Amino acid sequence: MAAAAVTAAQQALQTARRDLTAAIHAARHAGQSVSRIAARTGLDPVTVRNILAVTPAQTPASSSSVLPR
């Protein structure tokens, strides 16, 4: 039972990280400054820049359409 709770918590954490990353990318795309994004998220500007430096992962639905068959 504890193992299932840990697994569920890990999945929730991964989802939250993906959502935060997507929100950071969307805010930057909308023209917000790194310092503003950092202030709104509670992260430091270096962390925000590091997140922005990584290309966002595609969702499974969109990535399957670009894979060769």
C-alpha cells in the first residue's frame, strides 16, 4: 500500500513539473520577462532560464503523428 502511494506521489510530481514547465514556456512566449516569471513562480531567474533552455517535450498524442511508421 505504501509503494502504491509513493508511485502515485511520483506521478503527481512529474505532472506538476510538466505543467509548471509548460506555463513557464507559455509565459515567456507571451512576452513576460524571466524576472517576472521567476517572481510569479517562486523560482529564481537562473532556474527559469534553465527550464526555458530545454525544448518542451511533446505530448504522446502529438509525438505519435511525427514518428515514422
